[in-house]
Amino acid sequence: MTIYVGNLSYQATEEDLRSVFAEYGEVKRVVLPTDRETGRMRGFAFVEMTEDAQEDSAITELDGAEWMGRQLRVNKARPREENNRGGGNRERF
């Protein structure tokens, strides 16, 4: 499972997130997506931990918590959906 962390401060770093989530267990990976054009953080992250129980505990404790002046949204990440904006799948009549 992967945890989605939303409404992050733009000043949050990977190390900041590792430190917060380490209180609930071992952190395997932290991903902080950035905008392709500006290189600026997008305000959300994904965190993976070694055990589902640790992830569940982190979600329960951190969802709605205030951190770095923002109220966090923390929940299970949804699977990535395919992007069909290219129009390549259109049927022709």
C-alpha cells in the first residue's frame, strides 16, 4: 500500500516527511512530485512503509493533523489511472 499525503507545505522536504512517518514505523520510500515546468513542489507526496499496520496507524493519526501550518490529508493512495488524452483509442465510424 502507498499513503497519499495532501495539502503539504511547499517547504516540506523528503527528510521532513521521513521523520514524521518514522514515528509509526520504517519508511521504505518518499516521493515528492514536482511540477515539470517550474520544478516547484506540487503540494502532495506519497509515502511507503514496510508494514500495512504501520501505514494504517500513520493514516489514522496524521489525517487532519496540523503540520507546518497546514491541515494534512492522509489516506490510502488510489491506483494510477491511464491517461487517454492523446486520442489514440478513438473508434472510427
